[in-house]
Amino acid sequence: MFGRKDQRPAIERALEAALDFAPSAGAWPAVEALSMLAIECAGRPESAQLLQRARSLAAGLASGSWESIGALAWLARAERELAGPAGEVPAG
């Protein structure tokens, strides 16, 4: 991963960190972060992969907390913002 003196753009550092996490590292903050990162990466090939990962993590978590509400709201926003012209959401 990157060190303390990494001068790369924040988006590159965030992508590297997100893609290096184990897929089983599922918690609501991960769903939220992946959803936000997917939005930020709109137009890049990683966007669909991040969105799919957020969806998969969310599907395996129990909702019903404020943390889940926030993460699911970000996931819904990512799905809406990344939808194509016909409303289809990238599969990743």
C-alpha cells in the first residue's frame, strides 16, 4: 500500500486502499465509503466494480441502525448517479 509521504492524488490513494481490502471486510462504513468512491470515480472503469462491491457487502449485512441507513442512502445515490441513460445501473 502507500506510505506516509505518498504524494499521489487522493483519489488514487483511495482506490488503491479500497481495492486492497479483503472482500469479506464487510461493515456499513465500508458500504458507505465504497459507494462514495464509486460516485467520485464516475467515468472510470473502477466505478462499476466499486458499486458492485458495495452492493455485495450491503446484501450481507443486517440493516436497522443509523449506520446502515446512511450507508444505504449513499448506495442508492451511487446507483442513481451512475445509472446509464436508460436507467440501467452498471453491474461491475
